Amino acid sequence: MEKKILSLLNENYALGLEEQLSLDTPLLELNILDSSTFFDLIEIIQAEFGVTVPLTEIKPDNFASARAIVRMTNDLLAPSAAA
Amino acid sequence: MSDLSYFAVIDGLRESASRFPDAPALLGPDTVSYGSLHRQACRIAARIQQAGVKPGARMAIWTLKGNDFIAAIWGALEAGLAYVPLDPCQPSARAAQILREADPEVMVAHPDLLSHLPGALPDSLRLVLFADGETTQTTPGLPVSSDRLGSLPDAPHEPFSPLPDTVATVLFTSGSTGVPKGVQLSYRNLHAFVGWAVGEFDLKADDVIANHASFHFDLSTFDLFAAARVGAAVWPIPTPQQSNIAAISEGIGRYGVTTIYAVPSILTMLTRAKLLGPDVAPSLRRVLFAGEVFPIFDLQAMAAQLRESCALYNLYGPTETNVCTAHRVTDADLARDQSVPIGRPLPGQTAHILDPETRLPVAEGAKGELVIEGSLVTPGYLNVADETIRTSHRTGRHATGDIVSSRDGVLHYHGRIDRIVKMQGNRVELGEIEAAIVRHPAVRQAATIHISGPRGSDLVAFVSCEAGRSPPSAIELLNHLRSLLPRYMLPRHFKIMSTLPLNPNGKIDMRQLTRIAEDQFLRAPEQRRLEEAEDA
């Protein structure tokens, strides 16, 4: 999951230099993700992992870094575990 | 007053407080009535006058968006001060730059923000009022008198009566040399816009306006002053919720928002999450947008989602004219796959379209630079001596730098003649970004290019390094820029070059860089995935 999300991010939001984004790169603070790209990423995650990201999960905390996205996606994949 | 039709925006609050003292002025977790908002403004004005600060001085406001910020704005106006709103989300180094330019005598500040201010407070400062009650931290050794905004006593004050040319606010926008520049807005300017808006949109006391824009952004003058003029309620969307669409949608429903005025990027996010339909936003009657071109496919999607009777308006104008042209979007506009017009000049304004070289009017339908003349044109910049800026803006006349054409008096926008772009509705001077990049010790030269394509627009920075220095990584450059620039000004892509290409005149070849940037970075993610699928 971590590898997959990082590669999706690196593929779609590459900064243009040789380096790769890391799990803790602050995506929102560095403007790597912004309001115009936010929903593209949600669509990519939904298609890739077969989950629906509900409105309540579309909040900055869940997209602050690749690690946060991984955590959210894992939670969405196993919703009943928490119940 | 000689001009009988003139109405000062501060009188909007005074009249609404006396006509509807118990009606809500501000909605949110702590609802504030018009009577109570005006009383707090009067307490602030009394404290300002006690400190010996005279009308005509400036008050900087640097706190989170919310009720305190709004009370501070009205308090400044009640005492005859011009308010200078600072973006609470910008780096403190940039706020310090603006404070140096603004020379405020009074400051309303969040203690946490103030404690991060690099360097000394401005020498001009005579009074600091701390916003946000629950914070107990104060700046030790503050060299001027201070008080808490939340615990000011009732005290008499002299209500200020502004003249049309009195400056009401100074809004700082991006400046090409790296220093933000302050646009002064007079009471005359605000009156011309608010008077038109109240009539055109038929605003009433039972309207509820969602205030999305931050107060340093000229869109907010509608939310603040048109609402007070008619006694309507405002829901100021708090700073942490401005990009949280679930919270915005929840507020639209809970407070019964009838009117929202925002930049297209926010409206598009709400549309994509299906949050603007009659089921979730049942009371929405007007959607106003400004600040950047609304991509037509996104606008069509929004219009399809909204209730059919909802009015859509495209409002246009640089900060130097506030809103100077407007267009009500029609079904015919939406049926065409091209950007909607920016419309006709507001009453009392004249639009000239001039050839950028000869400065003569162009023929009907031809493109030229839009020059606006009339009561909306602001009195000028604070402390600006630069000749080119002065000549593009004379009292009553502003050369916008925007290329437009006119068909039957309706104006269409075609882009810029200079290096100013819009990012998320904010004006960005590409030169300000370059000036920040070259402050990195390893960087020799930088050029920023704006590209726009199907997934919106991006900034690309080209960087060359000092001899013998190893090139910084993109993350390192972003971390460097983060302390100097607001988030919306951070480039999306970086490219290191050994030297930047020059044109025959010896200047950086922006055309070549634009081609490189478009080739390399202007591809929608969907398209990229598609190509990979074909390769597989």
C-alpha cells in the first residue's frame, strides 16, 4: 500500500527533479497538492483501490502526506474492523 | 456633504445596529448581533482614541479569520483608521515586510502570530490589541501599550465621519520586486461598488452571505460592506475551514446561506463533491465568482448542479478597481464552450480598450489593454515611487494590464500583457517568486513560467546554480520558499539548468522556457495513465 500510493504520487505530482516524494513530504504545505489537483487524486485512489472516499474524509489532515493518505485508505478498506 | 447619494460603509453598520440591533450580523459557533458588533467596534474605537491615535492612521490586523477580525475592521473604521488586513496563513517574514510598508499605529494581533514576527515591531506602533480571548500568552517586553480585545470596557468615543476620499483600507498584493504593494481603497470606491451590488443582487436583510475570502482579498469587501448596508447576516468561514469543503457545505446548509462569492477553484471543489445542489444547499440563490477565469467545463458542471433559478455572476476587476465590470451568466453563455465574458462596466465607469503600443483606442472587436476610468479606481498605492507603476495608475484611471476585446459593449478577457498571473484567485507577480528563489544561497538565477492546461494552471521554476554549488533538491527549494511566500505562490515543478537560455537581447528567453515547461509538465494525469496503458 505504501509503495503503491507513493508511486501514484510520484507519477502524477512529480516536482520535475530526480528526487522522489517521501512518505512524510508535506504535500499540502508545499503546495504539491492543491484545490485543483485534490479531486484528481481522490479519483485515482478510488479507482486504484476500489474504495469510496466519503465527504467526511475529504479533509486536509487526510492528505497532508503520503503516510496520511495510506492511513486513510487502509481505514476505508477495513471499515468494519473499527466497528 | 455635497454628494447626497454618497453613503459611507461605516454608516451601514451604524444604521443596521440601530434598525436591527438583535438581528444576527455574524453567524457561527458564536453568533453576534448587529447591536453587539457595533458596541464592540465602539469599544475598540474608544481604546484607539484613548491611545491618542488620530483619524488617518492605519491599523494592521493579523489574526485568524473570524469574529475578532471583523470587529477589528469595524473598530478601525469607527475611529477613522484605515484597516490593513494581513493574511494569517502567510509566512511571518512576508507579514513583517508588509508591516514595514504599512507603518501602522495600531495593531490587532494573534499573540502566537506576533511571537513569530522576525525583527522588531514597526516604530510607528502605539497600541497593540490582542485577539482571540483564550490565549493568555503575551509578547514579553512589548514596547507599546497593549490590551486584550475581548476585555475592552465600554467608553465614550468620537464617531468618525469619513469623506469620500478618506482611505478605508489598504490591501497588499504581490509586487514584482519581491515587496508586496499596498492598494489604498477609499470610501468613494467602496460606496460605488457596494451601492451597485446591493441593487443588482437585490440584497435584503434576510439574506445570508457565506464569506469565503480572507480579508486581505478584495472579494471580502462585498461580504463585509454589502451585508452591513442591508442588515444581512454573514457567516465568516474560519481560517482552518476555508479549504475544508465538508465544513463549508455543512455551514451553507446550517446557516441557510443565500449568497456565496468565491474564487472558481473553491466552487469547482464544491461542485465535484456534489455539494451545490438544491438537496444540500436549498437556500442558495446567488453564486458570484471572481479572481480568475472559470474554466468553462467546470462552470457548466456547476450550473447544471445548481437550482435553475440560481443567479450566476462573473465579477471582474484588479484590486486597483475592486469590481469594475460584471456579467450575469446566461444559458447561451453556458452552451458555448468558451470562457464567459467579463461583462459591462459598472455604472459610472468607462472602459477604454487601447493598443498597448500606440495607446490609441482599438477598433470594435479588436484586442487591446483595458483601461478603467471612474469612481471605482482607487487613489493609488501606499509609498510607491516607481515610475512605471505610477504611470499605469492615475487618480480616476487604471491601466489593468489585461487584454480584452469588446463586442456590443460586452467585454471578453484574453490574458495579460505582463508577468502577473492568478493562482487560486490570488494575484501573483512571477518576479516576486523569482526574487524569493534567488535568496537561496546555491541559486544564481531563476525564472518562473506559468502554464495552463486541462487540469488547471501550474507554476514552473527554472533555476541555475552558483558555480561549484551542488543544485538544491526541489523539496529543499520548496522548504526555502515556504518561509518567504504564501502557499499558492509555491511552484509545482522545478527544473535545474546549467544556465538559463537567453534571447538575442540578452534577456532570459521566457518563450523558450515556456515551450520547455509546456512540453514537460503540461499533461493531465489521465492522459499520462492512458499512454502507459497503451504501452503495456
